[in-house]
Amino acid sequence: MKNPFLTFLMPMSTLMLGFLSALLLPAPWFGLSLTHKLVETFHLSDVGQLYTLVFCLWFLLLGALEYAVIRFIYQRFFKV
């Protein structure tokens, strides 16, 4: 039977690592013309809304990627 604390700790730690790397790694930056085109395409009121969506998606993408990598390493090399 698995320890419930480890079941809770593994996803939380990887999400925290994803959050930290999202802060440390630069988010994608679009040029001015592409930025204004995306704002018009998605019917946003300003560029701030676009970059809020970009940062949220960037955080989710990095968190999911790091979760998969760390989970693979943990199961492959450290799991008894």
C-alpha cells in the first residue's frame, strides 16, 4: 500500500518546480505586429490580457513537462 503522504507530495513538489521554472525562464515574446494581431483575433481589450493568458499557459506547460520528466526519473531510478 502506498504512503498517502508520498501520493500527495509528488504532484505538489513537481508543480512547485514548474512554478519556479516559469518564473525563472522567460515567457515567449511576440513581436508588436503579431501581438496586436493576436489581440484582435481573440477579441481582447489590451495586451495585458494576452500576456496573462500566455503566462498561464506557459506555467501549465512547464509544470506538466517537469512533472512528466521528474516522475519518469523517480519511477525509473529511485523507486524501490
